[in-house]
Amino acid sequence: MMSRTVKGVYRNGEVRLLEKPEGVEDGDVVVTLTNLRSERAEGESLEDRRQLALTWLRRAGWNLGGAPYPTRDELHDRTR
């Protein structure tokens, strides 16, 4: 199975490709929407969106690592 990636725009319920994929007459598509500016609340920064996504992932049970980090002494105790 071969896939191609082309840019497009979703507006008013329709997807419009910004370029024609070479060598493709027809086929199935999967649409991934990126840069969802319209969903961002006024004054909400991209950092706010990132923090919201991280919170959602943590609540969904994804282990993202991170704190609590071991102290320097704890790290040195492990190597002795």
C-alpha cells in the first residue's frame, strides 16, 4: 500500500486539495486536521493548548514520564 501526503484546506464542510497528487486518479483518504486556529479561544496561547493536551493525555492514562525526578544524591547512590 502506498500513500501520498498533500496539503489541503477544510472549509464549510468540504476538503479542497491545494495540489494534485501526481500519479493518483482516485483513492481512499484519511484527513488529519492540523493548526486548528478556529478552535482556539480568544487570548488562548499555543502553550495553553499544549498544556490542555498534556492534561488530557495524562487523564487518559498515558505515562508521559517527568517528575518526580531523582535528586543528584539519589542518582549517585544508584551507582555505588
